[in-house]
Amino acid sequence: MAHTLVLLRHAKAEPEGDLGDAMRPLAAKGRRQASALGPQLAEAAGAVDLALVSSALRTTETLKLVAAGLPVREQSVVDDLYQGGPRAVLGLLQDVAEAARTVLVVGHEPTISGLAYLLHDTRDDLARQVSLGVPTATACVLTVPGTWRDLERSTAHLDRLVRSPH
């Protein structure tokens, strides 16, 4: 049975202030983006069994607002998602329990687009789009036909991009 992987770049954040990058909150636009994105992701991917979220404030705020319109059964804040690249996130995903049919990763650029490009099995228009990066509040929805443990380069299919309408 296939799995679904949703790679989401956090919503629009405020500029870095005195508190530093990790403590950047969502901007008003970002709060609107994240709130609108929840129902869209619910339609695109269904309920989420596990959400892995970066420890940065803007990502945890994004998940909270998205989850108001998207059922999330379990969530885990993962420090390695804050600065980890695509290979580090791939390693986290390979350790996910098989019972988790749908996994949401809320993280940062360029990791989100880089991982989507790495995993996608086809070099098509979607691949070209993600190779250039994804805007804030954009999710890459992938089908993973095998196990999480077997997830590797070119072993998933990028089905669609879901963008906030705001």
C-alpha cells in the first residue's frame, strides 16, 4: 500500500529581528496562508498520521494553523529539520513507522524543494518548478509506492503542488 508524503514550506514569516532567525513569527499574510492551506491539504492528501515539524517558530505556527483544517494525528518537533538538508530529512523519513500512511514535513527552503526534486521519479514540468524552489505556504504532495525505509532518490512521484490562495 502506498504512502503519501507532503513536504510543506512554512508560511510567510516576519523579517529576522533581534530574536534571531529561529524565533521569526508568521506575518499576518503567513497566518492567512496557513489557515487557508489546511482544507486544501485535507482535500489533496487526507488526514495526516505524522507531522514532522522544524523547531523554528514560523514552522510550528504554520503547522498549528494548517492543522485547524487538516486532521493531524501525531506531531513531532524535530530540531534537525531546522538546518538539515534534503539528505538529513530523507534519513528521518526512512525511520518513520510503516503504520504512518501519510506524513507531513513542515520545513524550510531550499530543503523542501530539494527533497521533492531528489525523490521525484520523473523530470517533468513539476520537477522543473521545484528545482527552482517553492514559495512560502506551498506543499509538494508525493506518492511513495514502497516502504519508508526504502525511500531514496527517484523512488516517489510528485503528484502536485498545493499553494495557498492568499
